[in-house]
Amino acid sequence: MSAADPVNILLVDDQPAKLLSYEVILSGLGETLIKANSAHEALAHLLKHDVAVVLIDVQMPDLDGFELAAMIREHPRFQQTALIFVSAIHLSDLDRLRGYEAGGVDYVPVPVVPEVLRAKVRVFAELHRKTRALERLNADLEQRVAERTADLEQSRAALQKLNEELEARIEERTREREQALAQLFEAQKIDTIGQLTGGVAHDFNNLLMAMLGSLEVLKKRLKDDSASQRLLENALKGAERGAALTQRLLAFARRQELRPEIVNISELVSGMQDLLARALGPGIPLENDLPPNLPPVLIDANQLELAVLNLAVNARDAMPEGGLLSVSAAEVDASDAKAPPGLKTRHYVRLSVIDTGHGMDEPTLARAAEPFFTTKGVGKGTGLGLSMVQGLAVQSGGGLLLGNEPGKGARIDLWLPLADRAAHDLASPPKGHAQEMIARACTVLVVDDDALVATGTAAMLEDLGHSVIEANSAADALKLLEDGKSVDLVLTDHAMPGMSGTELAYLLRTRYPGLGVVIASGYAELPAETNADATIPKLPKPFAQSDLARVVSEHATRPANTAGV
């Protein structure tokens, strides 16, 4: 089997329609697909063919998927065959544990996401192909060594040394290959989850935008009704918690919008002393080792404060009977053997949070930074805290290391890159006269295909004293301007059918160079294919009325019908 030869993939399901759907999804991989309607038929195919991956339905009438997996693993020939379960029902942790004990390597829930299924099968098929290639290489090496031994019998000692060196090299290459495959799989998994997270966050941010905007305006109009005010305040807090959750999702996926600035770590953590003390409670004293002369780093200060607070709360939960929390910082070198992988520069500040709690066992430590993984009880944690901290560190150009000693506590190290002079100049623009706030009433053209969002935005603008013209597409907005509508600012959504908000912004810059344009989007970052100009102002959703007021003040310009076409 060469690197280009197809491998066999066995599809096991008692429902022909599902087998056909898997066949359609996986047909583009270029591999050989074998179908089986029952466990017995699957075993027959396994004995007849060299199978790389087995896709097994959990629910089957004669033998269920777990029983079939156990039978496959009992055969010495199939110890390394990749077994992937497909389940249309919600599996409990005990079910998943049973599947892993039976020899499964992964799960795919129904409905099947084609891209996810293809990615999983592709990884294990490629692993099988490379494993077979390595076996042939080993066989070839053994044959060559045997021939060489026969020819050089009198040089046995030297040949033995050569064999040992070759075996060591093969073992090292095998380890490198396994590590590379593991890193590739993890990168693909994070990228897939990140893309899904970005889309989900966009939709949620649009919904939250409609809720927050309407509630904020309504709150102003019910000032004398205390009961209604309490209900509105409760609704606002719920929406704000939803917005915070989407930000956590985006943080772990490394897609959050960061506002980096020059930060002195010692001053930032020292300024959090009261907040950290309240979060820890009276039973956990806080000990600091923060040198005052540390070089500054370039990072989003608000997100870093949230990350430190998250780590402190995690440490508190790991010390239910009390303990000690230590926070220290030091300048470190990336050549250190204990540095996180993937660092691109040499000099960093390492911020360490150390507790004296119960620590983590090896399985927990291995999964601690995974999104949604938590050892806390139901309702006591989302499992996004540590993954959010890791996402912030990596997105800022640094990394995260987890240290642990069961029974003696855990250590979290945040490696943050130093702020060089170029970064300092970028993060700290020269001081000048602040732009004067626009006090006059403006006319704002709101372009959004989502009627809920457009209505909420219009209500906030009108509450601020501005006039609003609504358009539900870029084409409608252009038609209004061509008909002579006079506006001071265009506030447009990005993701719209037909022409996107970014494309509309570029067109308006050409046709109406004096007109202010702002893109409002529920995406944390605009898709890469838009090539969005960094000079186009952006307003992330959900935004508050104060954010909207600032945007109008900063970017409203002369009316569009006076701009050059």
C-alpha cells in the first residue's frame, strides 16, 4: 500500500438509508467504503479485508455497537483498528465510558455534521496508512540488517551497535509522528469548534442586541414604576450574562475582539487586591510576589483581569477547607525547557497563580484546558474558565502551562510577550485634541436584514434624539442615497444576503467619500475572505446605548447628498 493507495473503511448500520448517507458523506475521501447491515456481516468483512476505520452504529438489533466493538478488540489482528461510534441518542458519561472500554476511539452524534465526520475518518485513515508504511519500512530495515549480519559475521559487535542506533531512530521518529498526528488532530478539532462557535456567537449576539437595545430604552421610559424597573433590571442582567457567555466561547476559540494596550503586570494585579480578596473569602489568604520593575506587556487589560479572577476562583474551589493562593510574576526566556510550545519571540513575563488545594490527577490535568470540561457539579461551572484563559494567552502571542502535584496544589503559568517599542507606539497613539462630541441631532441610516436588530437600534438612536432611516439590505440603502436621502452616518450590519456590509462600506467610500460608515457585526472578527480594511470603524454586537452614542459622535459626518459621487 503506497501513500496514495485507498484504505478500507467499514460502515456498520442496520438501516440502509443511514449507510447510504455515510457513503455519500465519505465518498469524496477517495477511500474504499464497505457496508455491513449487521454485526455478523461486519465481522465477516473484517476477517476478509484489511480495514482501517470502522464506523459503528450504537443501536443495532442483534449485537449493539459496544458488544461488536468488544468482539473486534478480542481478535489480536484488530487491536489497532480505529472504532468510531455513531449514536442518534444522547449518551451518558457511563455510556461513553463503556464505549471507550470496549475499544472505541471517538464518538459522532446524530445528526451527523458531514465536515466533522469526514475530518475524523480522514485522520484515522491517514494514521492507518502511515502505520502500514512504517511497518513496511521496519520489515525492510530488518531484512537489510539480516543480510548485513550474514555478510559481516566477524563484525557482529559493530553491527549490533548499528542496529541499536537504528531502533532508537525509528522509535524517535515514531514518537515524533504520533505527536505530530496528535497536534494535527487537536488543531483540526479546535478550528472546527472555533468556526462553529463564531457562527453561534454571531446569531446569539444579534438576538442579545435586539433584547438589550429594547430593554435599555424601555427602562428609561418606566422610571416611576419600581416593580417594572426590577423586572427590567433582571432581564437586562440575564441578557448581559448571555453576552458574557458568548465572549467566553469566543475567548477559548481565540476569536474574541481584543483591545491590546501597554500593561504593567505588577500594577494590574496589585490593583485587583480587594477584588481577589473578596472572591477568595476570609479562609484563603493572598500572597503576592510582584517585582515593581517588570517590563510591560501588550495585552487587553480587561481580559487579563478577568483571566486572573477566573484562576483565583478556580483555586478557591480547589481549597474548600482553606489554603493559600500565591500570585507571582517574573521575566523569563522562551529557551526555557518548561516554556509553552509555539512561542514566537524570546522574552516574556510569566504570571503564576499557585494554590495549595487538592491538585489534579493525570486525566484531569490532561483535559483541564478543554472547553466545557469541568470537575465541578451541575450548575457550578461552564468548563470555559481555563480554556478562556488559554485562548487569551495564545491570541495575545503567549501561552499557558499547567503544573500540578496531587494533594499539594496546582500551578498555572501565563506567558505573556513583552511590549516592544513598535507595539507601544501602536497601542498608545499620540495625544491630540479629542474629537468634539456631536451635540446636534443626526440622521442615521440603519442597514440590517434582521428586523429585530434594526428596530432595537432605531429605538436607541431615536431615544438619543437622532432621526433614523431603516433599510433591510445594501441595495435598499444605496437606492435611498441615490434618491437624495440626506444622512450623517450609515450603520450597517456585515452579514447580509446579496451585498455584505463590508462591501457596502467600500462602495460608499467610493461614491460618497465624506460619508461616515460604521460596520456593526455579531461576529467577533469579520471573516478573512472579506479583507476588511482596518480603518473602517466597527461596532461589536451586542452594544449598549452609550456605545451607540459614542459611535455617532465620533463618525457622523456631513449629509450624504452633499458628498461627491
